[in-house]
Amino acid sequence: MPTTQTDATIRRATPPDAAALVRVLVDAFFDGPVADWLIPDLAERRVVYHRYFRLMLNHGLRHGRVDTTTDLTGVAIWHRREDAIPAGPDLHHELETACGEYAPKFLLLDALFEAHHPRMPHDYLAYLAVDPTAQGRGIGSALLNHAHRALDEKSQPAYLEASNEHNRRLYLRHGYESGQPMRASTEAPPIWPMWRQTADGGAQGPDRRLR
């Protein structure tokens, strides 16, 4: 388990938190191989990311669970996957509107994620983000530990996709197992499906579920 500690207090996010949390999501995901592949132009990336993450955060507030810290420096968007997340044509249309000419890559990434998604009940961590100015203080770990305690009480597994090696190492330290990397296209960077078993070890791991 991580050794970095924080006194961050975790609570459920509410609609008034949205503007601050969208900024956290944009800044946290702004750099990296996936961002470079999705939108090479940095100025356009910031504009599109604001629209995209506002859409994803609002979707999480309506249909999932959004955790944050009291100082709004971290955010985790979770969805319970018993059935498919209610995406549907409306969300796809909103995504196309938000992402404009870059929508095909975003939709391709969504299709990749859905094709590899485990077909069993679990909690899905769609996004975990920490304000870059607050990183290294254990906020991401605090958000994960908060969610994992609730999952372990109910003996429920969790799943996510790690977009880079740094994030992958974080999730490995928190008990996730990594599947084989997947790519949206030959030009796209690798992304790792990751599975966290139930506290009693009853849920099948990535060797069976993530390939």
C-alpha cells in the first residue's frame, strides 16, 4: 500500500462543485500520451477538454457517484456496472457536440473500453484526477481508499483503465491487477485494463476477465 499520507476529507460531490472539479479534470488529464493522440493542438485541447469533462462530470453526478475532497483538489467519478451505464444516443450526440471534429477518436476510445469491459457486476472508476498543484500529497490514494473501504464492506470488485505507466503503478499499489495493454488504433498509445478483486478474493481477476 502507498506510504504517502494525507489528511484529506472525502465527501460526495454536488452540482455546485462542478466548475471547480471540471478544472481539476482538465488540468490533470491535459498532458500525456492519450491527450496527445486525441487532440494534438494544445489550445484546442483545452477548449474541447472543458466541454468533454463538463459532460462526463455531469453524467457522473446524474447517474453515478462523484467523490471529492473538501478543498476540491481531487475527484473520482464512479459508475455501478450491473447493467450498462445509461449512455445511449443522447450522450453520444452530446459527446459529438462537445468534441467536434475530434469526436471520432473519443468515440473510438469509448468503443474500445466497452469492448473490453468485464461482463459482471462491479464498480467502474471512470476518472480519477488530482489538481497538478496538489499531486504528491496522497489525495489520489485517499480517494481510492475511501471507495475501496465501501467496496470491501460489500465484497464488490472494481475496474478501471490506466492511461499511462505512472497511473498504472498507482493502481497496482492499491491492489489492482493489470491486463494486457489495449490500443484504440495502431497510432494510439497503450491503455491498461485493471481489475481489483473482492476482499474475499471471490471475483475473477484480469487473466479471465480483462482479455
